[in-house]
Amino acid sequence: MARARRRRPKTKTARTKTRKTKRPKTKRPQTQSRKPQTQRRKTRSRKTKTRTAQTRKPRTSLKRPVRITLPRPARAETLLLTLAKDLTGAPLDGALRQLADAFTHSAELPREVYVAWIRSRREKTASLALSWAREQVRLSLEETIARSPKRPRLELTPDTLAWLLLAACEAMAHEPPSAVADRVRTVLELSGHAAPGG
């Protein structure tokens, strides 16, 4: 008896044909827009790494020097400091006469002090500078009183007497010229350097 031929299963041939006919899957080409995104991500991650590293490291940056501009001293401040310098070392009677002459109506100092006080009402630095210059005049007068051998008529400390005599001399700028000599004699009487009514 003749053997029957084995038939190959048609399914296999169909599968092989379908496999052959199927196109191989191709990878989608990456578009140009995706490449820079990956690059950007990389750069961003690098920046964050460098920033964190910089924040951790102590900064050794040199500080720039700050320029301080001082205002120009007023004319009244200069005159007051010059007067304080002239009063040091002088006898008390001569210092008081010099102080009274500096604050007479015709002198330059009262006018300049008045203008400086008006201008420095809104400027704290200028006001403090002017007050400091006036305080130097009072301190010079206090040292002169403390060195004087004659004692004043009033039982006052040198600092209080210096404040009182300076205020009296400053008030001479508001006195008429005919009354200045009488006011100077009163100041000398308070300091103990003139006879009363002399």
C-alpha cells in the first residue's frame, strides 16, 4: 500500500507568508524639537548642581569701600570753632571781652549763626555740627573760669557759670549799641573781674 503523503499545514505557510509580507517596524525618527529639550534638561540639571554647590561654599567676595561724603561746614561753625580756639589760654576778663565783642550787633558771628540755625532746622547733621561748635566755645570758657584765680560772685560751678556767661554774651546781639558797654560790665561783675557799679 502506498503511504499517504503528509501535507504540510497551511497555517505555517500562511504565517510565514504573512511574516515575510509584514514590514519590519522602523523606529520613529526623533524630531528636532525633542533633541533640544533633552539638552535643556541636561543644562538645567547642571545649573542646579552648580547653584547648590555655590550656596554651600562660603563666598569670599571682597567688600567695596563705602565712600562717605561729609557736608561742607557752615561759616558759623568755622567762626565758632575759631572763637573757641582764641579763648583758650586767655585770662578770664580778656576772654569775656572778646566773647562780648564777637556777639555784638555789628559783628559777623550773630548773623551767620542765625542763618545757619534757619538752614539746619530740617538737616539733623548740620544742626548737630552747629551745636557741637557752640559747645566748644562753652567748654573753652569753662576751662578759663576754672583756671582763673578770682572767684565769681555767684556760688556756681564752672560749667554752669560758663553756660550763663555765654548766653549773656549771645544776647548782646539783640541789645542796642549804646547798652553794650553796660552789659559787658555786668558780665564782668558776674565773673568777679569788675567792681559792682564800677
